[in-house]
Amino acid sequence: MSKFCSNCGKEIAEGATFCGECGAAVQADTDSAPQASQPVPYRGKKKMWLALLLTFLLGPIGLLYANVKHALILVVATVVVSFLTAGAGGLAGWVASMVLAYKDVNEYNNEG
């Protein structure tokens, strides 16, 4: 099987590491060497009891264990609603954080 220089197009001698015509480095034959697949890192399952305990004790801040994005959104929403409702919105944020924690941990654990 003949190889040709990717720089000048001239035929390259078998086993050569440089082109005899232009001096360009010969690229390794990628077809002959099998490519190793990337190992998939182990992603442990999150514990439902821990997510619910943290959100029960800490409200939306405890949601950080289950889902950081939802936690940040819910913390801001709880603060704003609590301010507008003279503190009553805090209870709604606490309940919502527990529901979201349950949902987020289920989604995380069921992803492949």
C-alpha cells in the first residue's frame, strides 16, 4: 500500500518518517491502530433521603444537593416573594424546594 505526502503529494517510501521530496513529517497511519474508547466516569446515584432532609432543614438552600440551577432560581424567587408577601412566601419556597428536590434526584438517578 503506497503512502503519499500530505504536503507535496509525492509517494513516500515504506517506513519513512519524513517525505524525501519536501521533508514534511509523515502522519501516522490511523487506520491500523485501534482507537481506545474513553472510559465513562462513574456517576454515583444521589440519595433521595439526603436531598429531602437538606431541603426540609434548609429550604431552597438545601436544594443545592439536588440541582444547583434550580436551587439558585428558587432562592431568589423565595426571597422576592417573601419580601412582597411579608414573609408568607417563605413557606411556599420551602414546600417548592422539597418537591423540586424529589423531582431532580429522580431525574438524575434515572439518567443513564
